[in-house]
Amino acid sequence: MKNLINFFFSFDKLMKEKLVIAFFWLALIIAGLNFFSEALSAIKLGPLAAIVEFVIFFGSILLTLVTLRLVCELAVALFRINDNLSPDGGKSETANIDPIVEARKAAEAAAMRARDLSKTAGEKASAATKGAVDKTKSATESVKDSAETAVETAASKTKEAASSLKISAKEKTAATTKTPAKPAATKTSTASKKRGRPAGSKNKTATAKKQASKTKTASTSAPKKRGPKPGSKAPRDAQGRLLKKDGTLRGKPGPKKKS
């Protein structure tokens, strides 16, 4: 069966009259089946007519294949007759181009181009990724370097500031120990003198009046109570009772008894 299919689709050898016999019988069978199906449909036997039409469908496929092969063989036979009639065997009239071979070559060239393009695209993509990675690495390294330099400069500045503060503190302490404190300068009153009595002078009449008023109030005030002066500690015995200067007990305050 495989040999028949290969022989049918290749034109190495022609089938000639065998193909004509197959074409005749297929055409005859299909035409008879068409008439038979029409007769069944006329008798109102539709299901049988459908089965016959199903068979006609596959027979028509075979008939078309045989007719195509027959037409192609007729064309090949005509070309061979032309070659036989020509003096050089038709070599001058035929082109040295095999369409099948040329199609294969074109397909192989397209495949090679596609492979080359895919390789170049992969190389470009890998190079781009490597460049991006290198750029990111360089950027991170530069950022690290700048950060380290900034930290170093900040540390150096802080060290310098601390050393300067220490030096200034030492200088201040040395200056305070060496130089004695200067007395405060007396302020001179530059304001204009006011009219009236100068500051610091006392009015004798006013002081005399104040002293007279103080003596009057002292005379009019109540008599002083007996006892120790305020601020002095009065002598007391062991029981806490007040004592006189001679060491005797003092009497309780109150009105004296009449003798």
C-alpha cells in the first residue's frame, strides 16, 4: 500500500492506460450510484438514498484524485514529446532549476538566519545585562566611597571641634588663674542735676519732728511689764520655774495683795 501511494504521488514513471481504466470505472460507478440515489428518493426511501450518497462521497474523492493524476500525466507526456522532437533533447529549453531543491535551500537559509538572529539577540541581551550590573556595582561603590569620606570628614571635624573646645577651656582657666579680678569701675552720674536739695542731706526740722512724735508715742504708750528684757534668757530652776537674780522664786503675775 505504501509503495502504491509513493508511486501515485511521484512522477518517476507514468501509469498511462492503467490510470485511464481506473478513471473509467470510478466515473461509471459514481454515475450509477447517483442515478440509484435519485430513484430511491423518488420512491420515498430517503434513508437508503442517504446511505448511497455517503458512498458516493468517498467515490467522488477517489475520482478527483485519479482525474488529477491523469491530467498531470497528460502534461508530462506532452513535455516528453516536446523533448523527443527537439534536436538536443529539450536541454536548451529547460531551466537548470529544481523548484523543490530551491525551496529546501531557501528554508535552510531562513533557518540559519533565524538562528543567527537569535544568537545575536541573546548576546546583546547578555551584554546589556552585564553592563547594567557593572553600572549598578560602580554606583554602589561610589555611594559607599562618598559615604565613607563623609563619615571621615564628619569625624575629623568633630575631633577638631573637641580639641579646639579643650584648648579654649584651658586658656580660659589659665587666664582666670593668672589675671586677678579687676575692681568694678565706679559709675559717674552723667545725668543732669535736679533742682532742690542734694541727695544725702537731711532736713533737721523734719528729723526733730519725727523724734518728738516718737517720744510722745512712747510716753502715751502703756507701762512696760516687769520681767526680763526681750531676747535675754530668764533663769529657771530644775522644774522650769522662773527665778530672780538672787535665786529666789518669782511670784506669779497678777495684782498684788493688799497688806
